Amino acid sequence: MMLQNKWIKQLINSESDARQIRSLRNRRIADNKSGRLLFGKESNPFLFLNDTLQPERLEKLSNAYKKKCPVTVRLETPDKTYDISIRPLTSGILLIANDLSEKIQMEALLSEEQEQIQEAWDNMPTGFYLTDANGQFILANQRLCTWLGISKEEISKHSLSEFVKGKTQPATDSWQGTLTFKGSTKSFKSDVIQSAVERMGQTFLEGTVLPPIQHKASNTSDNNPFFFNKAPMGILIVDSVDLTISKVNPLLIRQLGNRSDLIGLPLYNILDNESQEALPLKLSKLLMRAQKFEKCELTFEIPNSENRTFMAYISPIEKKSEDKEIISYAFYLTDLDERKTLQMQMLHAQKMQAMGQMAGGVAHDFNNLLTAIIGFSDLLLQKHKQGDPSFSDIMQIKNNANRASALVGRLLTFSRKQPLKPKLLDMADEFSDLASLLRRSIGARVELQTDFPADLGFVKVDPQQLMQVFLNLAVNARDAMPEGGVLSITSHVETVKKSKTIGTEIIIPGNYIVIEVSDTGCGISKENLPRIFDPFFSTKEGIAGSGTGLGLSTVYGIITQTDGYIYVTSTVGKGTTFTIYLPRFEKPDTKEEKAMRPIIPAALQKANILLVEDEDAVRAFSARVLKNKGFSVVEACDAQEALTHLDEKGESFDLLLTDMMMPGMDGETLCNLAKERYPSLRVILMSGYSEDFARHGKDEDKNFSFLPKPFSLNQLVLKVREVLQKKE
């Protein structure tokens, strides 16, 4: 039996989701750590779900547990979503809680990404379809559905052959050719490229339908000038012998930099090296009649601009004769740069979000460590007063811990979990005050030039954080100009009428104050530019006083948290420019802010405190401090243990002092459960995150007071006394 229990425990501990086995008499037999934290030791294993938003489902789960029936129920709390399963065993019951929160969040992100991809797919100038091996439509993009005169929802009820007329029918494998389609109003011909693909053991057909044509030999000639001039894609005609360009439609001329000298140029002259190497193989297949159509990516070189990449659909134009001699090639070109830009923006957003989550998590853990360091330093300072040989050493520990705390605050700013206190500020007036500070920061070798018009308007920002933005940018510019140079800060008002893309930023329509911070320094290399806002990334490694690599990530966090945008351009050897867009306001807010400071009486009676903290060092320090001040303290390492103490002697507790982020049930959920049972119980929530984050941006929640980590001995005692003296 002992070996069997040991095997059961090993099996449960190997699972990542929360699991607990109970006897038929409701006694806990075995569980893993997550199961112990969630289901606890109480007779009711579902206490952590008391704040569920589906009470009828919770009742269904509870009834199944009492009757020992198998069931799986999905339950949502304000913070998390679980799949709770009950599995009857021979001599017990297995409880399983699968936390789906991260999965649901990821599914939402993927759904949003899928919508963007779907929109781009629908708006492509070519038609696309996917059918089964028999040609039955599975899906098609909106472009093809529009040509065929049918909705995207209805097309899956039809097969491709139903829309094709004439002798030529699409094959049920890879195929290229010209089909005559039956549209809703009239028939039309299109070139089709179809490929057979194997997925999940089944054969599917993927097809590309080029825009409607009259005939391959006339689709780009003067017989069909409307299509050629108004086509939603670039069209290029080249001679089959020397590949000189004979015709270009207006759209492609614009896309290639409004070049008027393309006619008569060899095609290879405007392609990059990789495209020059890839193209001959594609053309040889067409020349040898191995394929009727070919497609490949071609990159065109554009003078005084970046290269541009297209997906090229290449079709031969044949002379009307018995041997059907190929006289030209038609290139139908779809611009890929816009799609690649969208992918780059999505990757950038995902990377910054992931880094923000990482930075927030690291900051929270650091604040727990710093709370213990600062707290025990305070306890040591009570024994080692000034003049004691150890006093200066302890002060060094405490001072450096406080410096680390400021560093963590910058991490939280980047992750957007540090609240800003925005005010409406006149940008011109604000910068006139900042200018003298910046001049002192950049030194005598760097010249500061500024241009801030008096009628710029107002921005809604945190004054301290705004100062931090300019100081960080100014110091970076100074370090990039060790021999001296010019730092220029200018501003103007800009109205964005429709969304525009600059760098990796998509700026939404609105009125903005645009600030440009430029230097004449060494610049940033192309490979470093995408990482410039990453936390801890620095190009100044090995340089004395080079900092932490958090300066620009802090700037990024502040700007984006104030609904602004920032991007950077740089040329090595010439300098760097940071461009900031901040929303512009016309008038300042006239409402007066009132700050209330509580009056804390000196006298304080003894109180019973329930202290809940999963970090052993923080719990030990806090308990010791409070006991030294005359309070009675009961300790708990997690929410389940705290609930046990509340059930045993809840009425005797005057204050619940709990951490916010804990394994299993979090502090906020514990707070809500405790207040439901004991409404007069006072609560202090501790967290390495900000109060705004803890309250989810809501000011009206009076269920708890807040104590930010790290805190000192005095800050802990003052907060406890303040809350205990509050009138209900």
C-alpha cells in the first residue's frame, strides 16, 4: 500500500495541471503543489471558485462531486478560466483543474492575427481557392467570390467545375491553364495555377486565379487598354529573346519610383542579384513548355530608395501560328512589401509585449527580494546605531537596495505596470523649463539647439516622466558625441488624417505634437537598430558609466503608456533622430485635484493580524517587525492556509495583510472572499506591481488598502497603523 501511494504521488506530481485525490469520505490522499494550493484541505475543494461568474455551473460541479459522477465544467473567475474535472476512482475521487487563462489569451492573439491575415488575403488583386481532391470548394478569398458572384459562405456548397464552362476543365491535381468562368453577370477568362498539396494525409488543391483577361495574346496589348492601364497589379511585358522591356503599366511605373526610362531597358538591369539568378530557370521551363505559368519572387532595384519585392506570375505570350512561337513574357506583379511590413509590425508588437511581460515578472520578483533586504537592514539598524562599526556597512546595503528599487521602477514603466500621473501641460512652457536642465546634463562640448513654437498646445503626460524621457535621450546623444556636436530638439503640430506607417509604428488619425530629438553623433548600425528599445540592450558595453541598458526601454514605456508613438532613424557616422508623437490637447483641465492625507493618531491598541506571504524572507521580516510593535501575528504561506485560519478564528482578526501575486489563489481573490465572510475586516494588499495595476485602474474599489514593495520597516508599520485607525 505504501508503494502504491508513493507511485500515485509521483504520477500526480509529474502533471502540470492541478490534481488532487480524495477518499470517498472526502479526506485528502495525494496532490501536487498546484492541486494543494487550489483545492486545499477543506471539505469543500471548490472554495477558490466562490467568485465564479457562473454559479449554476459551480452548482453542477458541486452536485457531481457529492454524487461521485464524472463531469468536466468550464468556470470563469474575474481573473482566470478553468476546466474543472471530476473522475471517480475505485476508492476515491480525482480532481483536476486545468488553468486555461494563458491558452485563451494566446487564442485571442492568434484570432486577431488571423483576422489581419484574412483581410490581406481577401484584398489581394488575385483570386485564391482551396478545394478537396474532387474539386469541392473548401474556401476562397473575397476577390474570387466577387468575380464569381457568390458569397464566401455559400461557395463551400459548390465545386470549381460548376463555375467553369467549355471543353477545358480543371484537373484534379497540379495544373496550369486558361479557364472560362461563369460569373454572375457575364463569363470571363482567367489564367489559373493549381497545385496539389498533401496535408494531414489528405490531398487538397490550392489555386491562384489571375485577373480576368480576354486572351493571353491580347491581355496586355492595345486591344485591351483598360485592363492594362487600370489593373490592380503591376504588369510588365518583356521580349522573349533579349528580355528588354517593351511595355509597363502605370501602376508599376509608380511602384518602381516613377521611372520613365524603363522601356528598352534589359529586365536584368533593374533586378537584384538574387532575382537575376532565379529568373532564367523559371523562363526556361516556359520556353521548353514544361510549365504553362510560373511564379517567383522578384526584387527590383529602385534608384535613391529601398528595393521593392513582388510576387511575379509569368505567362508566355505566343504568336498566332502553327508552331506557337513565344514572342514575349507577361509579368503580373503583386507587391509583397506591404505584407512584409505588416508581418514586421506584428512581430515587433509581439516581441515588445513578451519583453514587457518578462520585465514585469522580473520586477515583481526583484521587489520581493528587495523587501527582504531593506527590511532586515532596518532590523539590523535598530541594533547597530550610528557610531557602531557595522552601521556604515548596513547603510551601504540599504542604500544600494533602494537604488535597485528605482531600477525596478524603470522596468515596471517599460512593462506598463507602473502608473503614470498625467497632467495637461503646455508643451512650450514645459520645455523652456527643461532646457536649462538639459544643458547641464549634456556638458559644454555639446551645443543644444531648440525650436518650440509658443502655440504648440497641450500634452497629457506625467511631468516627472516627461523630464525622464528628454534626459535619457539627451544623455544618449551626449554619449554618442564624445568629441562634441549638436543636439537639436524641435517640435511642430501635425494632423494625421488617416493611419500611416512609420518604421514599425502605425499612427492612428488625430492631432499630435511631434518632437524630434537629433544628434550629430556616431549613429546606430542597421543590425542594432531593431533592438534599440529592448531592455538591457546597450551599444556602450565596456564604457565606464555606460548605465544599465534601460534608458531607451524606459522612454519607450513612458511614450506608449501615454498613447504616444516613438521611432528612430539613424545613419552611421552622421547621427540619430528620435521622433515622438504625443496626442495634442487644446485646453488644460480646469478640475482641481484634491489630495487627502490621513491623520494617524499616536496611540494604538493591540490588533490581531493575519499575514499571508509566499516569500519566506518577506513573511519572516514582516512578522518580526509587527510582533516587535506589539501586534499579534498569525502567518500563512498561501491563500488556502489563510482561509483555514479565517474559518477557525476569522472574527478575531482585525487586519488581513496579504501579498497580491501568489501561486494558486491570488491575494485579490482572497481579499474578496474574506470581505464576503467578514465585512468589517480591514485588508492591506502588498505587491511588487503598482497600486493602479492592483486595482485594475479603478479608484472606487474600497475593499483594500495598498502597500507597494519594496517597503521599509517604518513604511510597513505606518501603513498598518493607518489602516487600523480608518473609520469604516
